[in-house]
Amino acid sequence: MSEQNSGMQWNRRDFLRGSSLAALATLLGGVRLVRPAASAAETAAPGGERVKVGLIGLGQWGRDLLDQLLRLPAAEVAAICDNYAPMVRRSAKKVPDAVATEDYRAVLDNKDISAVVVATPTHRHKEIVLAALEAGKHVYCEVPLAHTLEDAREIAQAALKRVRQVFQSGLQLRSDPQRRFLLPFIRSGALGHMALVRAQWHAKTSWRLSSPNPEREAEINWRLSPEISPGLLGEVGIHQIDQVSWFLNQWPTTVHGFGSVAFWRDGRQVADTVQAVLEYPDGVRLLYSATLANSYEADAEVYYGSDAAVLIRGSSAWMFKEADAPLLGWEVYARKDAFYKATGISLRADASKLKSQGSQPEAQTEAADPPVYFALEAFLRNCREISNAVRDFESLYGDTDPKALAEYLTKEARRLPAADALDGYRATVLALKANESVVRRQPVSLSPEMFELS
């Protein structure tokens, strides 16, 4: 997901956090799922020096990442890079004090820069990421990690060897407090027996970009080149498909992909509309669709269980109970939202307290922070945490025992939740195999070994 259209932004709202396991169990009935306010420790700005970051890739998505980095107190954007000079000049206006270059090696050679964010086109990731790791930088790499399984494996294996460095895959939903709040709901069995999952991403946008320079136009339309494009399932679907596998805590065994150029018939060979059916071990199937032809209903995921369903749409989530689901009793206090022929019961952690005081819950407000904000925040915090922990270890024990260092970091470093190299590799495998099924027009089997790094 290197240079995405503006319609591909992820919105989020802080969900109210559950205060106890008992509260979680009680609130699993047919509700609007809202993460509680974060604790002071979570929301406090981290102390210490800011992380000096180099951003490589200044297409549309790269510029969005720049905007988020500039909002983060822990970030100092020290360098920006793109191989196209007008892109560099455009972004340099936002960070006039940063080094601006067309050569990524100038960023990696800068000893003051400790971390890089790689937001180039997918097929350019490998060269830059491997060089960044070799230069000792912490790396945030957008997903998919690469446009081939071989390149993705090489990136992940190199990252896992670098215990002194943070490598974070750009699976932003894994850092989103909303999704992390929903994770125990989905996994707990509160929905009853899981039957199926449906997810979609719909946005009317062509993906085709224009330029007065024919060579430049061909370069920026890499997503429409079948030789290097991971397609809609790789560039967009990877996030939602990974979220489903993460929530279900298992990987699919087969993917059936379908695709066509349904609307943008401009000579392209990469499908503008795709569907995928992913079969999971317990008989659960994910039905996924993505299209560039229509924006209706935008992006959403629905988890269907025998007792209830959970709908995640944009920055909100609701639970819809079946008529024969167990009655929990708390429902009388919750706000209810109408959805066609169904009613979603709004969940607030303070609903019972407000009711007893004779008050009505106020409408929830939308937070301005998208999941990528939290992903980058986690990256910066983890960079500083790991760097400090490495210095502490080496001051006490020296730098000759990498195994002991790895164990020390696992135990002592307090990392924020984020997708690591293995997470990124597995998501990339699944997305590329799903796209392969679309291209080949036949099912693709997925063995457990495919998701492991030898």
C-alpha cells in the first residue's frame, strides 16, 4: 500500500476500553463497541529525544505519512526522499529544515537519522529496505512487503536477524486501539459459533494517474502493470484480510479469486473489481470484495456468529444479537441505532452509571486519528524503547551475546502493539496468493508452511 488514493484512508475513533474481564463478558450482547478512554500512561507524550526519521517515497500515500509524522511529538522528520524531483520540492515546503534528496542512499548515509519509513511503490521495497537494515536503521515498511514472495521472504528474514533494530510492517490496523479492543470480543466466542465473515472496500477511483511525461506516467501507474502490481487484493485487501485472519487467529487453507475489468476499460489488464473467497480450517469463509467502480457502502467488515454479528464500519462498530441469544440484562441501559431491519445496541462503559444517575449517554464523537497515526506512533516509541534497552544491556553485559540481548529485549523492552516482520510476511503471502488466484482464475491452496520463514 505504497501510494494510495485519498479514498483509501482509514478512519478511526477511540473505542472505550473495557474495565475488567467481567465487564467485557457482560457487554458482549448486541452493542455498539466503544473503546474506553486511554489511561494517563497511554496518552502521555513520551519523554526523551525525538526520533530522527527519513521518509523515502513521496507519492500520495507517502505525503499522507508525512502529515501524520508531523503530528507526532516523538518524530523529527530529518530527511525526505523521492526519485522524482517535483515530488521532493512539493513535500519540502512542509519540512523546510529537512534534507531533501532524490537518492535514498543519502538518507541511509546520514548518521543522525536512526529510522526510515519506506513508502515507495511495492516493487521497490526490497533494495531500499535491505540497504536500510544494513545501515543499522530502524525500518517501517509499507505492505505488501514486496511484489514477489521471494523478495518478501528476503526482507523478513533480514529483519528478523536484526535484534538491535525495529522492523515494523505497515499493517496499520494491528496498532489501532479500536481493533485491539475488538480482538477479545471476536476471539472470546461471544458471537457464538462463527459462521462466516464478509468484508469489502468500494471506492470509485480509477487508480490511473496522469503526467505530461510519458516515461513518468508509466512509472507512477505501476499498480496497473500486471508484471509488478499485487492488484486490489495486494494493495488494498491485504489490510482487511489480515485483520480477519488476526481476529480468527488462523490462516486460510484455500483462496478462490475472481476479477475483471468491469468499468475502467482503458486498456488496463489489472482487474478493477475483484472478489475472493478464503476458506479457514474450521469451515469459516471470508467473502471479500473490492471495486474501483462504485463507492456504495465504502469499507466494512461483518463477523457472523450464531448468537450475534459484529459490524465494523469506518470508525465505529456495533453488535447485533440474534433473537434466541442469551439475555444479558444490561441492554436496557444502552443506546440503540437503527440499521434497516435491525437494531444495533450502542455500548458505553459508563451506561449503567449514567442510567442510575438519570442521565442519557451523550453521542460519541469521532476521533481525528486514523490507524496509521497509531502505527507510526508505535514505531517511534518502539524505536526509542529498543535503542535505550540495547544501550542499557551493552553497558552492563557488552555486545558479544546477541542471543542474550534478544532475550533481554523481549523481557525488558515495553513495546507498543505493532505488526512485525513475520506478521508482514504472512499478510504478504496471503495477499499475493489471493491475487494469483484472480490472475490464474483458479483456486490456490495455502499450506501452513507457506506462512513460516524457513
